[in-house]
Amino acid sequence: MSMNRPTRTLVLGGKGFIGSHLIDALVRRGFAVRAFDRANVPALSSPPGVEWAEGDFTHEADVARALKEIDVVYHLVSTTLPQTSNADPVFDVATNVEGSIRMLQAAVKAGVKKVVFISSGGTVYGVPRQVPIPEDHPTNPISSYGITKLAVEKYLHLFHALHKLDYTVLRLSNPFGERQRTQAAQGAVAVFMGKILRGEPIEIWGDGSVVRDYVYIGDAVAAMIQAATYSGEARVFNIGSGVGISLNDILAGLAQVTGRKPDVRYAPGRAFDVPVSVLDIARAKAALDWAPVTPFTTGLEKMLAWMKADLAKGS
């Protein structure tokens, strides 16, 4: 990548929660940014200077156009969720795996230098044998979502071996923060906060003891920025807080920052919910020179301030 011009980046999935924050951060740091997403999806953020390329990730021609004259690709696109992927694994593979392979083929043709893939630290390992979970832990996903993420990781390795396409995989835990949808099928922190502010009951699958690794979106994006210029030997990194937080802990934190007691209703647990998932982030700290800096409660406070402002606008 030339030192005489800004690094040209493409964010696949630029209109999403993570993508919008990544775009903002790239622009602030002087990267030239192109963002790709569907035309019928509103952009959560579009700072000056961002070039938008709209299309369908499963359409080869759309993706090929977006890849022209790009140095670094951030691959954030996913057409499924962990909770729903098992209902139609064929669709999961056809859209996410096949779409990613076509993207990699087009990236090689376009002369792309590097791909940064946002994988899933919460699903690729399956039921952990040890906690915190290191990157060399066995990968036995119990959702199609996790299997397809892992498959894309393997194809990145293949394209590096065959075509010298550089890549970094970030196995992200559970990001939370401003702009996260409150009425969605995933994202416990945002969903719970939205329900508390609207005075709605919160339904929890199980007894609330399920533990996950929640990382503030600003910290997660900082790791993605570091990955763009990283050139070391390691390819796969866990990105999380490294701290386990239960659903009941989330409820307690939300009660603290909102000053409201949640109306919680517990339901039977779900078979695909891994009881505990906390990531070992030592490798990212050492190799990427990255570490999360935002305490969970501070992240909740930032999220709450944004959510209140958003609700005040009537959106």
C-alpha cells in the first residue's frame, strides 16, 4: 500500500451497527472509505467523504464493482443470525459461504491487498472446554452460523496459500453500544435497555446465568483499525473484553444506569445456548497492540445517552 495516498478501504456491510462505527473511525484516521450495502437499508452513519456502493452481496457483479481500486476489505456481511441459522443451513451456506468465496475471487482479480474478516468468537468454538477460550481451542460450532463463519476463515487461508491474499480474522465477542437496534433478535444489552426505557417486560431464556463476553463497540472497532496495518504471523485473533458477564449482570447494570427496575420473566433455556463463553484476548493484546479500555458500565452509560436522544427524536 502506497505511503503517498490514503489506504483505500471497502466496508462490506457498512450500513449495519458495526459497519457504521467502523466507517466513522476509518474516516477519522484518514483512510479513503467506500461502503457497500443494500440500497433499501438506511445508513446509520455517513460522514463526509464516504463513497457508497449499493448492491447485493450475493450478486457477483455488484461486489466486483465495489472492489475496484481497493486496498483493504472489511468483510462484515452476514445474512443469518446464530438463533435462526439452524432453521435453514442450506440458505446459510449459499449466501454466506458461497458469497464470500465469490468475493474473494473478485478481490484477487481486483488486486486487493488484504481482507479483514469479522468472525464470531461466540459461536465458532462451540461448548468451551476451558474458559477463557484461546484461539487454538477446538472449533465445534453448534449453530450453522458458527460453521459458516469458520468455513470463511478456512477459505481465507486457502486464498492466502493460492494467491498470496493477505488476511486477518477477528473473532468478535458480543459488541454493544450506540446505534445498536433495540428491537432485534440479537444483542441482549440493546434489547434489554430498549425494553426498560419503553416499560416493557424482558423475557430471558433460562435462569439468567448464561455468561458472555461483551465488548464496547468503540473498543471492537479499534481492533479492526489495528488489523488493517497488521503484518505479523498470527492470522486469527479473539476480540472481546476478556470478562464474563451474565444476563443477570446485564440487568443489574441496566438498573444501575437507568434507575429503573427491569420487569424480568424467565422462560425455559434453549439447546443452542452455550452456558459460558469468555474469550482469551492475550494474543490480540500482544500482536495487535490492542486492549479494551471501556468498562462495561461506562459503555452502558454512553449507550443510554444515545438511546435517550434517539427516542427524543421520535425514531
